[in-house]
Amino acid sequence: MVGRGRHQHNEINAAFRRVREIPTLTVVESHNGHRWGWVRCICGATPFKVWSTPRNAGNHAKAVVAWAIGHARCGKSEEES
């Protein structure tokens, strides 16, 4: 059993550490069926679903990081104004 706030796959936990370094993103644990939770952005974009049992944990972790990098600049234009 994995404690709250941690995913059972180490690759995805490593991706979460990178996501948590970006201040405009949050990781939300919300179990529902095969979904472990979400990665949410303050800009209101559609959240990224994080699966409990992805077919390939390494590829899923890469997808989490890629989505996070794509949304890292969200909210920057409002802060700079």
C-alpha cells in the first residue's frame, strides 16, 4: 500500500517532483476508478489525468512532465502586468 500523496510508480513520483517545482501547477490526488488524480494549472486549462495503473509508467511520467512544461508559462502574463 502506498501512502497518501504518493503514486505507486517511482517514475511518476519523480515527474511529480518536477511538477511541484512549477508554482502555477498543483498535483491533486483524487482516486476514481483507474484515475489516481490530476495535475492542474491555474490558467483553467483541462487538467492532466494521472492514471493509477498506466500501461507504461515511464511513458506516462514523460507525458506528465511534457504537459507540465507546456503549462509552465500559464499565468506569467498576468503576473508581469
